[in-house]
Amino acid sequence: MTSSLFDLTGKVALVTGAAQGLGRAMATALAEAGADVLLVDRNETGARETAATLAQLGRRAVVAACDVSDPVQIRELFHRLDTEFGRIDFLGNVAGDGILGTPEDIPLEDVEKCWRNLVLGRFCACQEAGRRMLAAGRGSIVNIGSLASITALGRSHIAYSMAMGAVAQMTRELSTEWAGRGVRVNAILPAQVINPGLQQRMADHPALRDKFLSGIPAGRFGQPDDIKGLSVLLASDASSWITGALIPMDGGNLAVNAGGSVGPGGGDRRQGTGDRKQESGDRKQKSGSKRK
Ligand SMILES: NC(=O)c1ccc[n+]([C@@H]2O[C@H](COP(=O)([O-])OP(=O)(O)OC[C@H]3O[C@@H](n4cnc5c(N)ncnc54)[C@H](O)[C@@H]3O)[C@@H](O)[C@H]2O)c1
């Protein structure tokens, strides 16, 4: 049973990128908390699989094929929302992917394509949802950003990084414009969450796995389900005074300095379990160590 603070019964959510990964997990979490969901993706087959899961929860789940880099398709999508549901309480702007290329060589067409997908698509959906939410005097929007919204990744991420930086500013500007009229806008900034593209890149460049993990103090990659709690929190009244926030979902990545070390004395927690950490903490207390 969902606590009333987090209850989404009777609410309508629109989630893009709902065919797999973070979008599917977000949509599932919202439905588990009681919401009906419009599932949006260019991969209609995947979105239908998500819908089948949600239907088993007893929620209404409608699938809409849409390429979010095309504003015409997004506007049609919102007309469909009006017809099918007649309201929107939550927008999850999740769909998207990056295009890699070095700053000196990437074709401008690729930069524009990436920007259309991640910036124009998210903004157009915010605009359409925002108009309806402002008219209703309530609503919550979550934009998925990235570590690349506020830090540099290198490794040919220039187009993606510039786009995700814009997503951070979009979130701050919209929250500032709309907070006084009942509409909240927040962003979630994930670190590396396992998906097919990430797995392929680590298969192509095996050293990347350790490189990524060395930046995650929690000692593991994210899983799509890691977004479930934040999704329900941000969609629900439990977060009614949270807006304009860029919330890391990163196992501690953004907190740690590049020269920092995980654990006392630079130990690597990936080698051990939480229990071992507790044991070493116990040992330290017993020996009265005052390591600084
Ligand atoms: N996974 C990570 O490590 C990570 C980290 C930071 C940010 N992100 C961002 O989070 C979002 C979701 O990531 P994920 O791991 O779930 O990715 P994913 O590749 O597993 O899923 C992305 C989904 O978005 C859909 N999509 C992509 N472009 C689309 C478009 N133009 N129109 C409609 N649908 C489109 C795809 O079909 C797919 O279903 C992406 O924007 C990604 O950039 C992911």
C-alpha cells in the first residue's frame, strides 16, 4: 500500500523513453503508486511491453509512438493526451540518446541532431505540459539530465554535454517562471546506469568499466530501478516544496573530488561488502585510531 504522502491515485503521467531503461522504470514506479500513464517512445514495441506490465497493476496505460526530436509529433502527442486522459499531473522527460564526436571533428548536423533530441524535445514537451499544468494550477515535471549537465565527461561527449547543460538551465528557468503558479520542475542527473548502449561501449573499451566504477563511491553501476523512488517522490505531494533542484542519482559521483579516495585511507569499497566496512569501523573504534 502506498503512503498517502506518495499516493498518485487518479493522477495522469506522461513518460517519454518508456520502452526500456529509466523511462520504463519511472513509468512502472508511477503506476505502482497509482497513476495512469501515457507511455511514449519511438520504439512502439518496447512501449507496448511496458504497457502490458502496467496493465497487470490495474492501471490505464496508453502507448504513443513519437519521435521527441520533432515538435510536430510532440504537439500531436499532447492532443492525444487531451483526448485520452483530459489532464496531466506529471511529465517525465526521459527519452534521448547522445551522439559522440570530438569537438574538432563532429559534424554540426550531429550537434544539431543531439540538441533536437535532448533540448528541443524536452523543452517542447515542457511547454506543452506546462501550458496545461499552469491552467490547472498544479503539476510536476522531471527532466532527465546527466553528470554532463554540470561536469565535463571528455571522451567525445561535446554534443551530449552541451545539450545536457542546457537541460539543467531549462530546469532552473522553468522552475523559476512557474513555481508561483503551482508547477514544479526538477531534474535528475544520473551517473552510469546500465543500458544496452553503455554495455556496448564497455564491451568495445574494456578499460571503461573500471574507469566508471572508480568514480562511483557506492561501488556499483546504477540500475534503471534506481530511479523509481525519486520518480514517485517528485511526482507526489511529498515534494511539494522541491522545485528547481538538480538531483544527482549517481552513487556519490558528483560529491567526490577527482583526487578523492573512497573509504578511510583510500581503501576501495568495491573490494568489500558493507559488512566489511562496518567491521573495519568497529576495529577502528576498538583500537582508538584517530586517522584523519
Ligand atoms: N543510462 C545512463 O547511464 C544515463 C546517464 C545519464 C543520463 N542518461 C539519460 O537518461 C535518458 C534515458 O537513458 P536510458 O539509460 O534509459 O537509455 P536507453 O537507451 O535504455 O533508453 C532510451 C529510450 O529513449 C528512446 N528514445 C531515444 N530517443 C528518442 C526520440 N527521439 N524519440 C522517442 N524516443 C526516443 C529509446 O527508444 C529508448 O527506449 C537518456 O536521455 C540518457 O541520455 C542516461
